[in-house]
Amino acid sequence: MTGHPAEARVGETLLSYEMPVERGKVREFALATGSADPAYQADDAVVPPTFLTASAFWEPTDGPSLVERLGVDLPRVLHGGQEYSFPGELPRVGDELAVDVTIESVTVKEGKRGGSMTFLVVLTTFRRGSHDGPVVAEGRSTVIERSAG
Amino acid sequence: MTVPSELAAGAVLPARTLPPQTRTDIVRYQGASGDFNPVHHDDDFARSGGMPGAFSVGMLQAGLLATYCTDLFGATAVRRFAVRFAEQVWPGDVLTCAGVVREVRDEAGARVAELDLAISRADGGVAVSGTATVRLED
């Protein structure tokens, strides 16, 4: 037990929404990350490896934000790491992705200079077509919250 | 930029040094990704949080490192890509992408390589380190 409020919500779906993969967005993202690969210009382009970070555009704008749902205090929060994995065919332009966000784990590590850090792994699952469809990508974001004071 | 023909554990990938990162590069990435945190483009806002000024987006370095991989191995090769954020990057920084092959194996009939990756600042250390799993072309 960590005592962190997020721990009680592990496994619960915090956000659920749809994300269409759009040609212009893929091209824009590829250029912004220094890629001139024509594979990202096609009308059925695959997505670049970190493209799904742009799913933030499709988060619901009503209701609490993801930060509020995680129960973390933003000024004490760092983005420690990010992973994307693609178990099958890569997402492509034209795909309708169904997105579900959960907390995968909450762990606490004691700091060397006193205080502690809470590590939240936030899992974002992307399925093709519907929320029951095949998983085409998983995103894991490591969110680090320093202890107060 | 091409991959060494005999790819085996320990092979060093050709390094890539990028032009100095500009504020425009940062703003373009913020627009593309949807992360509009003002600490990355508003000096006054960044200073109010105790930073010397606006600094780059960690996920931009992740994206540049991902492009390094897709340029080497192809747009459909990357099956897993993971990064850890280490040092801030500042406007004007010159960044270099580098990588080493940790392992090559057969997996479900395909050759797969595990890579250790880093994007580093010319005036500092590693900004973002990472690992990737890439499927190799036959």
C-alpha cells in the first residue's frame, strides 16, 4: 500500500474516447519530428512511433482532466518516461481508434535525500474499430510525483 | 544513413547530428502533438516556475529519436519504442542521435533487433535515453 489516492483506482477506466487517424495530422507530426519519409505522406500512411501522443487532442473536453482523474498535484509532477508498443499491424490513416486510459500500477520509492517519489504507470490502450476491437497499440506513461514539502 | 549490413549484437549505428534546435521547432512540435504547456514557449511563464527560460518538450526528443530509428530501419519496422527523460534541452542546443544493437534474435519467423538509443546535447549529457525493438527486413 502506498497511501496514494491513485492506488484505489488501479485498473479502473479513467477515460474512454475515439481517435480518428487523420492524414494531415500524421504528415504534420512526421515533419515536426524531423521525418521526410514519404511513408508518412501517403493517404494510407502508418503512424510514426510516438504519434499516438497526439491522442490528447481527442480526450473529452467536458468533465475532469486526466491529471485531475489521476489525483496528482501538477507542480510536483514529472514525465519520467514513455513507451509505445505495436503488437500487430500499425495504426494507419483512416483507422478509427478506440482509446481507453487506466492506471496500471502505483509504486513508491524512497529518495536518497529524504522524501519519496510516487511512480504511476498510465496505460493507454488503442483498439481498431471499437472498444472490443483488436489492440493495435499500447502507450505506457511513467508519471512521477515528488512528495510534498 | 544506412544500417550496417551484418547487424549483430554490439553493432554501432551511424550517429546523426541535427541542426541547432530552434524555438520554431519547439512550437511546431507543440502544435503537432497538442502539448501546449507554456513552459516550452513562454519565457516569462517558465521563469515564474524557477526555470531560466523556456525549454524544449521531452517528447520532441523522443520523436527525433524515433525518426532516427525509422530512417534506419523503415517506417513499419519499429514494434516497440521506449524513452526515459534525463536532461532538459534548450533552444540552440545541437543534438546527436546514437544507437547500439543489444541483441538480434528470431521471433515468430522474423529477425528482430533490440536497440539501445540516446539523444545527447553537444554541451551536456544524454537528454533522452531509449530502447527499441525493430523488425529487420529480409
